[in-house]
Amino acid sequence: MNAHDTTPAPDAPFVPRRGRRMALSAAVAAIVLFGVIALLLPGPDSGGRWGPLDKLMVWGLGLAIAALMYRYTRIAAWPQEDGLKVRNLMLTQTLPWSHIEDVRFGGGEPWVQAEMVEGETIAVMAIQRADGEFGVAEAHRLAALVPPPTGRADAGLGGLVGGVPACPRGVTRWGIQAAASPDSGHQDRVGVTTWAIGAGSSPIL
């Protein structure tokens, strides 16, 4: 990898970009804004009713907002030998690789969803739709780390799931259904089929 290549290594941590910058900016803004408001509130000496404790509580509200925004900047996910360690806004947990069935990134969700073999769906907030194509690339990178399923009839290329071709792992986010317009003869988009990014995954309709 050369010095100008910004593509993450396959086992590099997953870290959001745009959301992280916005959260950090919001944290600084909250501290400054509420601090200025607290200083400008009229105290007893100027005919107001805001005492030192009241002003401190106002500034404390800004600090609480900043703390929440700082927590958002800490969102990340780390590929490890035994699984994916996921730190979301409020919870940190490790998802064993063998328990991850599908990696989904579609249907309007703001971040990647990991579908577990137990039937539970867990958000991976480190990979976000707000990051555009970078987020898509990170979703593909995560999907490539998940071992392919075994013993599933729908696994592999060219399989059918409910009469719809299965989407090979890491291939695409969604398929566009198109039909010819009877008036113009051009293809118009008539629907969007969202695909799971997983090994032989079924589409999300």
C-alpha cells in the first residue's frame, strides 16, 4: 500500500467518517454555546434571578450534550480472531464470526445490520450510510470477513431464494428493477430490490 492509498486494510477497524466529524463539532459547539449562555444570564447583581448554581446547571447541560456527542465519536468495530467487536452508542459486544449469518446494508437503514443465526439483528453503527460510497466499501469489507455459511441450500452463486436469484456475498447493495415505458421506449425505474451483502443472502423486499 502506497502513501496515497487510503483504502483500509482488510482487518483494519471500522470507523465512521462524516458522523464522527459532525459529533465532534457538535460537542465543541455545545460546550461553547451553553457556556456563553450561562455567562450572559442576568444574575442578582443586574436585576436577574440567575445565581451561580443556576448558571452552572445551564453549562452542565451543555457538558452533558457534549458527553453524548463524544460517545458517538467513539463508535467503532474491530475485526478480531474470534469475531467482530462492536462498540455502538450505548453497548459494546463481540459477535462471533460463526454466529453472523448475513451483513445487510439497505432498506433505508442508517447503518449496517448484522443478522445472527439466532434470529437477532444487531446494528453495526460504525458502517454508516452517511459516508456514501466509503460506507458501501466498508460494508463489502465486513462481508468479506464473514465465513461463508455451510449446509444451506441457498448458498453459493446462482442460487434461488423464493424464486429470486441469491446475491453473492459482497457483490452489491441493491438491484434496480427496470421496465420499458410503453410511451417512450426507455427504461424507467419501477422498483428497488435491496440485497443483503452476505454469502448467498436472500434479498430484502
